[in-house]
Amino acid sequence: MMQILDQEKEQRIVPLFRLGFRPFFLAASMLTVVSMGLWGLFWLGYTQASQWMYGNPIWWHSHEMLFGFTGAIIIGFLLTAVQNWTGAPGVRGWQLAGIFACWLVARIAMMLASPHWVWMAFDLLWMPLAAYCLGKPIVLRRQWNNLFFVPMLLLLTGVNAMFHMQVLGWLTVSTRSIALVAVMAISLVVLIVGGRVIPFFTWRGTQSEQITRVKWIEVSSLVSSWLVLLALLLVPFAGGWQHSMERQLLPVLLVVTAMLHLVRFARWRSLSTCRVPLLWLLHIAYLAMVIGLFMFAVYFAGGAVEYSIALHVLTIGGIGGMVLAMIARVSLGHTGRELKVGPMMVMAFWALVMALLARTLFIVMMPEMRIAGYGVSALLWASAYGVFSYVYYPVLTQPRVDGRPG
């Protein structure tokens, strides 16, 4: 059972720091509005990259979307979910504020400063601190099935360190190789969490028959996903073997993984969610993950799919869609509100779908408009998360409506 918190002590905590989802969901969303807004204006020719972006626009965009934004969302979700998993109170108050402060200092530095080991140190601190706060109650309550999130966060910290060493000139590996490892690691987290919650949310949200989980599908789809990640971990260091692995092993692993997740997805009654905004975006996002994996398989096999297109199907449609749908629902549920969004959030969901199409299908069909597609997609993304920031600011900064802690 959930531990009973001292209500008087709880009320003395600023609402924003009463549970992990509050500061990280809000600040990460506000960050991505600014960063993607600047990114879009950069491609449309309205601003100069030399004034910001940590001295390297491509590095900055990749790093901040993967760690500054998505990493913060993952931390916010896990530090909230661990309370439900273990029954122990989640990290809150000054401890949560300290983790958040490290994240925030690093984000400001990534925007305004030049590469330096001091900023690297700040940026490598917040995720291990969160991993400790996540792992401690899991170990104490022996929730071993959730413990793998801790090494996953440490792995992401290691990849983050590689990013920083590369921009500081301490590592000669390309940004693309490091970023792809981070993308696949984050994708694995999204697929694991999505596979857990989407069937449950669909069952409850559509008031239909419960969706059962078939063990062999669950196990095989996740094992194959881990194998893809392990293979990609070798890419930055594979040297002469890299070409052979990309042409032979990776396409096979990616196709098998995509097929297994497609079988998993096919059982979730997606058509029943068309009238439930909090559900249909989750389903579209998971399908985009599957399509992105297929497209990467074609790319690595030497087929006619651009790396950038495959990447953004996976990141905008899959990760971005899953994040927006999840934070919209989790924020309502954990503040005691009805699980229902209004017209503004529905428009935000559609803006994200349009951002995906502008960055992928539009560019494929009209390659001469590629730069415009980059800019428009970025601004649509910023619009989607801007709406979330506006609508959910009072939700995330005010106490629960039912008076409970959290």
C-alpha cells in the first residue's frame, strides 16, 4: 500500500516540486518550444546559429532533443511511476529541485555558452541522481522487473558523455553514430513503456474488453529490440566491421523487431480509439515507431530511404507523439483530474502529426522544398508543445484538485 505522507509537511512543498512529472514535463515542454522555434527560424533564415546552439547547430539540435527534452520527460515519468510501482513516496521537495536545477543549468549552458567541461559535468549529473532516486525504492521493495530502467539511465548518461566528448574534441566518433545509439536507447524505453500502458489505457478509455498480453510476443519483441540496441552500441567503435554489420546484421534485426512490434500493435484495437484523443495519438505514435524501424532496415540495407527521413519518422512521429500523448494523460491522472482533453489539445495533437508529415512525406514528394519543410516542421512541433505548456501550466503548478499529495 502507498505510504501515508505527512499532509502538513506535504503542503509546505511548492506544488511544482511535489512529484517528478511536474517540473520536468512543464520545463521540458517549454524548452522544446524555444529550441524548436529557434531551429525552425534558423532553417527559414531568420536567425543566426553562431549566436547560440553551443557552437554547433547539428550537435545542439540532436543533443537537446534527445537529452534536454526527451531525457527530461523520461526522468519525470519514471520518478512519478516508481511511486505506483513500489508504494514508496516518490522523490519530492528539495531533492527533486536539486536534480531539476542540474538539468536547468545544463540547458541554459547548451543554449548560451560555449563547449566546456564544466557544462558537461552539470549535464552528466542530473540523470545519475535521478537513477539513484529511482533505483533505491525499487531495490528496497524488490520490484526487480522495473530495475532495468536504472542501467538504461546510466547507459544514456554514457551516451551523453560521448556527445560532450565529441563536441569538446576528445572523441573522433561522428555525431550521427552517437545520436543513433541514443535514439535507439530512447526508442527501447518508449516501446517498453508503450507496450505496458497502451493496451491498459485503450481498454479503460474505450470501455471495451480487456486486452490480454501474449507472453511470447512480449518477450520476443523486447529481446529483438535489445539486440538492435546492442548492435548499434558497436557502431561507433566497430571500425572496419561497421560496414559489414550495417549491411548484413542490422537490417535483419530491424525487420524482425519491426514485425514483432507490428504483431504486438495489431492486437490493440486501434480503430476503437478514433474518437478518444488521449488514445489515438498513442496508437499513431507506436505505429510510427514500427514504420521507422522498417525504414531504418531499408536504409541500412542500401535501399532508397534517406537516413534523415527514417530518423524523423521514429523521433517526431514515434517518440514525439508518444511523449505528447503520455504527458497529457499522466499530468491529468496524477493531479486528480478527469482524463479528457479539450479542443486546444486536440489541435496540438494534430499539429504534431502535421510536423511529422512536413518533415518526411512533404520532403519526399517535394524535395526542392526541403529547407521549407525543415522550418515548417520545427514550428509545428513548437506549436504543439506550446499549446501543452499553456494548457497544462496551471495543472502542473497548482496542487491536486482532490487535495491528495503529489
